[in-house]
Amino acid sequence: PLIALRLKIAQVARVRASERGADTITFETRTYVRRDDRGESVYQVSLEERRLKVRWGLRAQERMRSQNLMFSSIDDARRAYMERIGELESKGFMDATAG
């Protein structure tokens, strides 16, 4: 049942991305989670025009690590945002973003 749920979530995410048009996004934030022996790992990835913000850590931690990247163009930032999302999904993180 859990595998079927993960497959359904991935399918819904693909449909949502294709409907939204990945090449038109300029502002978006997604949260990804994965549970393991250490607890629940959380990644928050935000695209704000030419800026990519990434926060990560265990949910139980008071402070999460963060990284802010600036790009010379919106297209470069968008490409990096989509690559980061693809990496997280390939590592088994689930999209916990509401909607």
C-alpha cells in the first residue's frame, strides 16, 4: 500500500508540473520530507526570480541549515530549482507541499 501511495503521489506531481508549465515559474516554494532512523528530514526549496533558497535539516532541530544562491538569469535559477527538486525526488523525498 505504501508503494502504491508513493507512485500515486509522483504521478500527481508530474501532472501538476506539466499543467503549470515548468518554464513559466518565477516564484514557488516546495517542501520535501523523508523519514529514516534519525527522524524526519525536511528540505524546503524556494525559487524567487533569480534567487534559489534551500533550507534543510531534521524536523526536530531548532535551526535548519540554509543556502542562498543568486543566478544571472531567471532561466538559470529555474533550471537549478527543477534540478534540485528532481534530485530530492530521486533520493526518496516526498513532496509535502499542500495543494
